[in-house]
Amino acid sequence: MTGNALPSSDHIARYCGGSQIDEDGQIAPTAFHLRQDQDEEYLSVHWLEILNKSDRISEISAVRDMMGKKLRLGKTAKIAILNVGEALDYVEYKSCFSIRILHEPNHDYLSHSGIYDTKQDEDLISELLAEKVLETHPALVHNP
Amino acid sequence: MATAALLKSIPDTRAAWTVFTSPSTNADPFTYERKRELLKCELMKQKNVNLSFSQRYIYKNPLDVNISKLIIAGNFSSSVDSSLPTDAQHNYVLDLINSWKSQVEVEDLISRISALANVVYAERISNRLLNLRKVFLEEQDSDISADSIRTFTIFLSMHPDARYPAITLTPVGNIYAQWKKDRTSLFSLQFLPDWGVRFVVFAPNKKHSEIITRISGTETVDTVLGNMDKAYGVSDWVVE
């Protein structure tokens, strides 16, 4: 249901453009900046466990398909995975700001969700979120 | 009107124009000024004209660094119908400048970074920005903010011995530079128009090293490193 908090044990996937990845391949804090020019209210993510896939590879594959329909996936773009509870706790513990990760399903995507309240201190919170990236996957799969 | 975007941030531009004739060059230059810039166009009175355009920061730097060295210029050839009224010629020139700004300015600004002789990593930073720009244009159809590059250039000019930072772009095309020693020592700057920066500092508390101070805020590009160094010793990992 819209607006429900995601379970702490679950995971989210965030699209990170190639210009938001540093030369070592690490996800930069800028991947967690809102688009000021579009008045974004939250950072769009996908809730992986609700996809009901058997493993992470299948989840990422499904997320890639969804992202590909909405975004122009860059050659060097990546998908970053974060644990919901770890991200929320880490931001609150290190910055004293509470953020929320809420389910925001739409007609196209049941898994669509959002990281809310990063505007409280976007610069600081984005640095902390970038530190909690568990794993990354290429956004585009290059077929041989 | 094609010049709308250019004029938007420069109120009463037309009223500020100074038109005069220089007999020695047979030129009809006109200038306008805004808060920290001087933009000067020179329109040669010939059938096919050469048009030059320069942009110079005239802001007085409190640290007395010679910012007037930062000259941003464009040169292009075109033709202006001299039978047109002066006002129409000026509009045409502004259209040309606007076109130059959208097509060539960013690349020109980046190439000027590589020419900063004292900056240790000038060439590497310039190459990184060119690569980021290519990716950004592919993914978003928008460009790096020219104003952000200018502010970043001022920072590099004032701190030529800065270590090579991790450089990325914000979603609106601002440059974001991050200097990191480890998970406890971090200094990040987002470069904004008009000498503005947003900063983040993670640094061990000077008296209680097990406690990490984490702060963010806004500053000006000419004072941010000095102020953050005094408070948190960031030069330790930002400067060579």
C-alpha cells in the first residue's frame, strides 16, 4: 500500500548515473541528491523483496527492465543496493536526522518506493547513504 | 526571443549598454556589466565581421588573489547586416553570444582548467571533467553548469596544491569534489554559481579523536578551505 514503511530487513535498488560514480567505481553521494530542477520529493528506488524473485540476480534483472522503460540507461551507470534498516539507522545515528523509506507503487511498478526526508540536510545525508551501499551492479548488460 | 535566457539574469541590460565609436579600430563596441562580470562585445564594421567576446571577473578578492587572470573568452566569425538598426545588430550579437555559451562555453571553460600552470592536477582534472561531461550529455541531455566550473576554477587557482579529488556531478550538473582520507576524514564541496559552495566535513574531534564531527553548510569558495582547516584541520588530507 502507498506510504507504508518498507521492512528493515529488506533491500532497495537505486539507479546511479555514470556521472555519479567516481573513477574507482564507487557510488558518489551525488547519486543520492534530489533533482532540484524537477522538485523531486523523494529519491526513487525499487523494493527488491516484493518482486518475489528467487535470487539477487533475478531481482536485478527485473529492476533493469523496469528502469530501462523509464530512463536512458547509461553505459557506465550502476544499480546500487542498500539494506533498508541499515541505511535508516546509520543516517539517524550519524546525523541525528530521521529519514523514511516508503512504498510508492504506481500503475507500472509495484516495487517503486522512495527515500523521503533527505532534504533536511541533503549534503550530509547523501554522504551517509553512499557509505551504506552494499553492492553495485551494471545498469546495462552488454551482450557479447 | 533567443536571448531571453541570457538576459534573464541581467536586468536592464539594454539600459546598461555603452555604445561608442573608436576611430582607430573602426569598431563599435558595446559593453554591459553585471554584479561580478564584465562582458564586452566588439562588433567590427565590416561586411564579414569578427566577433570577440570576453568575460572577466572583476570581483575584489579578499585574499588578494589576482582573479583578473581568469579571462573567459570566445571568438567567432559571423556577419552582421550593417543596414539594420543598431538595436537589431546588438540583438543579433547577443544571439550569437548566447549560441556560443550553449555550444562552446563549457568545453572552453574546461580546457582553461588544463592551462592553469600552477595547479598540480590541472590536466587530470580537465580530462575527468571532459569524461563526465560526455556521460552527462549522453544520459541527461544537459550540460555541466558553466557557473559551477567557474567557481571550481577559482578554487583550483587559489589552492593549486590540492590533492586530486573524486569528482562527480550533481543531477543539475554542478561539480562535486570529494577528498577522503578514510571513513573518518572527509571534505566535500559542491561548486555553485557566484562563488558559492556547499560543504560537508567529517573529521575526528580534535580533543576526542574517537568522536567524529559531521557537519555541512554553505560558504564562499575563497574562504571555505581556510575556515574548515582552522576548525577541523581538513588541509591534512586536502592539500599535498
